[in-house]
Amino acid sequence: MPNDVRRRAIAAEVRAALARHQKTQRDLAAVLGMAQPAAWARLTANRSFRAEEIAAIAEWLDVSVSDLIPTSREAVAA
């Protein structure tokens, strides 16, 4: 899967997980220890999430890392 497609798919999964858990971009920024514009850049797929950020989000939301990283087939279907 091309990197830009993967980046957009992961951002979409993280946004969906935040919505399901009623968490905000501001909450995400605080958990990741970054400014809100940096969190926004990741949620809009302008920047990639780093592996440790995905792990921190998964732990915070009590989901598995694989829940936040779609398979190639899921990403193409989205």
C-alpha cells in the first residue's frame, strides 16, 4: 500500500476511534504531549503518526494497535 494511502487510512481510523470514545483533538494532543496543531496535522494525514504515538493512542483508548492500522484491503475500500 502506498505511504500516502496508509497515512490517510491510519488517520481515518484514529479519528473514528476518537469519535467512538468521545475524545477530542485537544485530548489527543495532551496524551501525545504535543501542540494541538501537531495533532491536527496527524489527524488530517498531513503528517504520519509515529509507531510510539499509535501505541500510546491504543493504550489510552484501550484498543489494540491493530484496530488503528487498517489492512491494505480495508484502506483501499475506504
